[in-house]
Amino acid sequence: MQVGMLPVDTMWATTVLLLVSLSLSLSFGAQLPDQGASKDAPIATNGRPFPWTTMRLPTSVLPIHYDLSIHPNLTTLDFTGVVRIQLDVRENTDTIVLHAKQMQVSNVFLIGPNGVKPLDVLEYPRFHQLALVSDTVLTKGRKYEVHLEFAANLSDSFHGFYKGSYKTSSGEVRVLASTQFEATFARGAFPCFDEPAFKANFTIQIVREPRHIAVSNMPKVKTVELAGGLLEDHFDTTVKMSTYLVAYIVCDFLSVSRTTQHGVKISVYAVPEKIDQTAFALNAAVKLLDFYDDYFDIPYPLPKQDLAAIPDFQSGAMENWGLTTYRETALLFDPEKSSASDKLGITKVIAHELAHQWFGNLVTMEWWNDLWLNEGFAKFMEYISVDITYPELQVDDFFLGKCFEAMEVDSLSSSHPVSTPVENPTQIQEMFDDVSYDKGACILNMLQDFLSPEAFEIGIIRYLKKYSYQNTVNSDLWESLTDICNSDVLDLRQTRHKEFCSKSKLQSGASKWYSGDELDVRAIMNTWTLQEGFPLVTVEVKGQEVRLSQERYLKTNDPSLTEGFLWQIPLTYKTSASNTIHRFLLKTKTDVLYLPEEVSWVKFNVDMNGYYMVHYAGDGWDSIIKLLRYNHTALSSNDRASLIQNIFQLVSIGKVKLDQALELSLYLSKETEIMAVTQGLGELVPLYKLMEKRDMPVLENQMKDYIVELFRGLIDRQEWTDSGSVTQRMLRSYLLLFACVRNYLPCVEKATQLFNRWKESDGTMSLPVDVTMAVFVIGARTPEGWDFLFEKYRQSMQMSFKSRMKTAMAISPLQDKLIWMLEQSLNGDVMKTQDLPDVLVSIGRNPLGYKLAWDFLRANWHTLIKKFDLGSNTVSFMVNGVTNQYSTREKLDEVRSFFDSLTEETGSEMRCIQQAYETIEDNIRWMDTHLPLLQHWLNKRSAKLVHEDL
């Protein structure tokens, strides 16, 4: 393979030859940012003062256009390149500061009005910065170009320009190279201004061997033959965009294509033997891109949109403009072996990434502190779009679960505001969490419910049109959602928006929360985005009077941490007297509402469209429990799920006694809806999961028996087929898996029978997809069954099928197999290293594997943070997934001892470590406080059941 400077056009080639004798070569070492270094003046690697002192780049020089040539060598696993950056000088300066990380840079020179000049190059690895110093001043208003050549190894991690591989069915290993630049990894692939506000156009060329293809953000315009049998693909120039959205892949993938109604070519790329699993994703992408094109009233600006299934991929997917990339399990679908939940999950991921083409790509947050403007919106829009384009997937049934997940993190004192200051790469990585994604989506849902869907839609279209190809901050969004009927985009929108505004003016806000001149979206939403946590609203009904108060919900034994918080809360409520949804904006610490008549019950936060919890003081919870026991369908499924979640979370902070929450749970024996059932399991199962790691089998088994008994009727009614709606099928999967794991005899017998028949057929028998997890879990309990599952896992080309087998093997009781799985996942040969976090956490929750997982995490910590990156959501997932079911002082001390031994460079300051400490402390408090009452309640219930049987 040819290694060296890439071919460039004649003018540039001549310039390079003129300057060879003046060239400078620097090697940028593999040094982690030392975020804890002193505040002393920065010193470059050559001992000279570095001319820039902060982590954020100066704005005196801005990039306009990158001409980027890349030559990856998939044999030697390295790459060389040339980048030419056109610059706009905003202030007189003699220094250009930009990013580069872990690469050799050479032949650095400036082309300006006065000709070609070499630049002095200084390196400051702590901030991943280069300073290019000129011996003359670059003059404000003039245009310059800077030329840099560079070389580096393909990354061993899952970010930057990294190597990947896959095995064919014959066992041949094939190598590819792909990119993942969000958030701060473009600087590891080419020298650049690697911050989201430095938007520019990119023209990319890629050198490859004929056996490979290259794809990038834009369509290929030509291919040039080079010496040595190499080819160079030239891609069209991109629209103006941030560096983290640049993407390119060199591989041997195949593709399938279709064209949308708006003329955009959609292609799905996958390894050759999996190309037959791309049809669903292709059709979904066409339908969803057409939906967004119409909904946003802004044409998708590129001629094509590619979706690529990458065999080695850390996150779920990435929104690179024109070339979205995915884990194979997030894109590939086999109608014969993929489940209902696979179909829903794939559709949502595609919807999320395509929403980003507008929210994030077209309009981008100015800095990572407002990441939620990208991710919260994309998460929110995935539900809006899928609900309309694929109503049969019943996606609305699952949105509430995202809010519950966000509250788990947001209830800790280590949480952070949705919009929060961040500076270094680790802090930036930590922003990719449930607060930015799920809380962001939930407060947007609350705002939509507050403003009305029509007003909200007009406002976000106004926002997108006003700030296209620009960067924004929080306040830009709130301004766009205020006074929307004076919007300058209405004449471009559908008639329904004009009709909406006409009606709004006629009604003068009579049926709204507010009169139009009182609405201050910014003031309301700042209380939700600029402070961490969420409110607990206490409701006390006295006759027709409803007393309201708010405080921060926080799992802590330090009440001072809840002081000083105040939200503007869009309350909704309904009562036993009427199905009408009443609305009230609570702006103060306390307030009073008056009902037109006395009622037997009141339910606040209707359908939990608001991001807050509710405590019903006095006899309020007793009224709710009575309603659920005798007429639970008087409330929606979401209302019932929110009541389950609220009451058990209130037990944690001492507002409600555990026995009252357990009394409410009794109604679940009549529940059939997926959100309420799964939330019931979600609150009850963790109680025995804590006991599993405390060696208290008697109480643990009593609790398990209670939950199985509670859902036994619903479990018994499940058919071992793939019939029914998406939510019915997903509920079947959850229930049968739960029942088999809990050793419910009818389930174990049926699963054993099916597994044996499947094994006897050598895996050729077609199992109902929805029951495969339950069947595999039972099969993996014996060494012979586990080995058979693994052999089928190794042979399979069907990704979701492999995923279910992998999970089943990880919750096996066979400890030697669990250790082997962890080692193999780290090695990455038989089991992909991208799957290691899932394997580790599954084993960590396994009562016979949790000690193995903790030992593995500690022993391999330095390897894991290098592979998955400090601060990443993946590292957080592993830390919390392995430790969040510990509930003893001994375990807390053990966890503290390990993490306290780390340095800042190895992760000691990561937020996930504080979250782990807080979660274990909360578990300890819960067990110390509530175990006696739990024992008493379960004994009392057992005695009552015995008495009834007599």
C-alpha cells in the first residue's frame, strides 16, 4: 500500500514542492487532557510558551471551507492526509489556534495575499491544541488558507477515525474504517476547529483500494485512478456544518436504495451477508424523511441520506449529515427472527437520527452546555414522528418510561441542569445522559401540552427557519415559542396554522392557562432548564379547597439540599366529578385552588404530561387506592403508571409508608396495559434485587412469590405465539421472561419443552420470536444448553437474534461461563467488544454473577476507559449498572475504596461515580428503614391468603 502525502491538484503540488525544505514535522502524543493541571501559563511540548491559555478556541480566525484528503491503509491500520482550510480573519493576529490530537503534523504553511509562508507550529496536548504562528500579521477582513499534512494510526477505540472488522460466515475477517466524531473526536482524524460553532463547508477526497468503497456526507462526483492501482473518490462539497457531523467510511459494504417523494435518494449500507436485513430500515427512512420534510416545512437540503450499519459501534447511532451510522442491531431487521420490540426500536432510532438532520445539523447548539437542544428535541420528535407514520407501533405507550428514567438520575444531588456549563472533553461526554435526552424530551412534551400542539409546532418551525445553518442558545428557542401568532413564517405554513391563530385571537385565551400578554415562555422554561432536579407537588383536598405546595424531590438525608428551588409548573388535574382536564400554572411555593363541588378523588398531572411527581396528603392516597381497587379504568394507563411510580418513589423519601404503596400495588392483579404492568414490575422487582445481594433468602423469596402471584393471572393468559398488537407482543415477552426467571413452574415447563425441541432440530425449528428470550434463559441454565446457545450465537448473522442469545447466556447461573463471556467480550474476537457493557451489566445484575462483574470492572478499568472513553454514557452505564443494586455499608466502602484510588486522568471526577455512591447510600437507607415493615406486610398478606383458602 502507498503511504505518504496524498495526491493534490497541480497548484498545491507545486506549492508543497517549493516548501519541502522548510517543512516542520511534529508528533502529537497520546496524552489524555490533564484537566487538573495548574493554572500556570501553558508551555508547548518544545518548551516555548503556548500563545493561548483556555480550552475554548479563540474567535479571531474562523474556518470557511476545508479541502480534506484522506488515505486510510486497511492493511497497516494507519492513515495519512492533507487538509487545506480557508480562513476568515476577524481580528488582526499572528496566530491560528485549532485542534489536533494524537497525530503527526508536517508541511504546515500559509497562503495569503503576500504568497506562501511556512508557519511555526506549537503543540499543547493538554487542550489538544495547535498554534500556527506567522512571522507577519494576518489582517482583519482578508482571506487566507492554511495547509497541513498529517498522519496517524486508526483508533483502537470506537471514536475518531477508527478500525472495525467483521467475520463472514466462512470465518474470514474483513477490516473497515469508519468515523465517530461527536463530541470532540474530529480532531483525532484531521486538524480542525473542533467546536460546534465553527461551522464550515467540507470538500472530501478519499483514497482506497478497488476492493473497497468509500462513502461520505455528500454524493461522490468522480473517481480518479492513481498510481499503484489505488482509486481516489471525490465527494461534493457539504453544506455549512460543524466538524462533529463530518463522516466517511471505507469498507466493502453493499447497499439498497429508494427515492423519497421529495427526490432525496435514501440508501442503506450493510456487510454483504446482511444486506437482506435492510428492507425495513430503507422503507422506514423514506417514510420518516418525507414526514419531517413536510412537518418542518423546510426541505432536507442534501441530495442523499445514507444509513450505514457498522459492525463495531459504541452508541446506538450517529446523525452525521447525509451519512447516519448505526449499530447493526439498531438498523437491521429480519421479519422471520426480529421481534415486535426490535421493529419499534429500529424505527425510533431512525426517527431520532433523521430528526437531527434539522434539530442539531441545520440548527446546532452554540456549545455543548445546551446539548439538550439537539438531543432532547430528537428524542421528543422520534415519538411525534413514529406516532404519525407508524401508528400500529403504539409508540405513545412508551414515552412515559423515558420520563421515569430521567427522574431516576434527576432525583440525586449529583444531577445537573439540562443546560449546564461544561469545559473539557470528559465533562462534554457526560452531557450525553438521561437528563439531556430524556428529561429534555419530557419538558418539551410538557411545554407542548402547555402551549397546545399547534402553537408548539408553529414555534419550532419558526425556530428552525430563523436559525438555519446557525448556532443557538436556550433563549433563542424560548423567543421562537413566544407570541407565535406574530410569526414571520406563517405565510409559508399550512392553512391549519392560520386557522389556529385566528381562533386563538377570537378566544382571547379564555380556555388557556394564561392570557396571551401574560405568557413568558422563557421565564417558565428557565426554571426547568437552568436548575437541576424536578418538583414534588403536594396536594391536600379539604372540601372544595385544594391546597398546593411545591418542593424539590431529592433522595437525600440532608434537607438543606432541597432549599431554594422554585418552578413554574403547568399543573393539570381532573376529578371524580368530571373528565374535563383543568389547568393551572403554579408559580409560587404554595397556592390554593377551589373546586366547584366536593369530589371523592382528584388526579393531578393528567397522563403525566408534566415532569413532576405528586403527593396526595391527608387521605388523598387512600382515595386513589380505593379508586384503583374498584374502578381502575376510570384513569388512563399512563395515569395508573404514574401513580405507581409516584407512590413508591415517595416511600424512598419518607412521605408515604411502604405498606400504603404495597396496598396500592394489589390492584395490579387486574392490570393489563403495558405501561402500568411494566412500571409495577419496575418498582417491585428492585426490592428483591437488593435482597439477592444481601443473603436474605427467606424474605427475598417471599417478595418474589408476591410479585408472581400478583401477575399470575395475566401470565397464565399469555399465548406462546407472535399474535396481537405490538404492545401485546412486547408485554408477552416481558411477562414470560419474568415468569421463567422467577421459576414459575408452568412457564419453566413450557420453555424447557420448546428449548429441547429447538435444540433437537439443531436450531432449525422456528420459535415464536416473542418468546425466544424466555426459552433461551431456561436453556442457558445447563452447560449443554449454554454451549448449544453459544454455538448458534457464533454462527448467526441475525443481529437481534444474537442479542437475545447473548443476554440469556449472561443471566445463566453457570459462573465459569459468565467469566468466560466477560473475557471473550473484552478480547473482541468471538463476542464483539461493543457488547461488553451489556454483558457486564447483565452479569452484574445476576445474583450469581454480581461479584464477578465488580471484580472484572476493577481489574480492567484502565482498558475500559481507554476503549469506551472517559465520561461517556457507556462508562456511566457500566459503573452504575454493576453497583446500583448494592445496599450494604461494606459494599459502599469497597466501591469508594476503588474509585477514590483513581486519579483525575483515570476518571475520579466523573459524575457517574458520585451517582453510584448516592444510589448505594439510598439503597442502604431504604433497606434500614423499610425491611421490617416489608416483612410484616408480606407475613400479614400470607396469613390472610391462608385464611381465605380455609
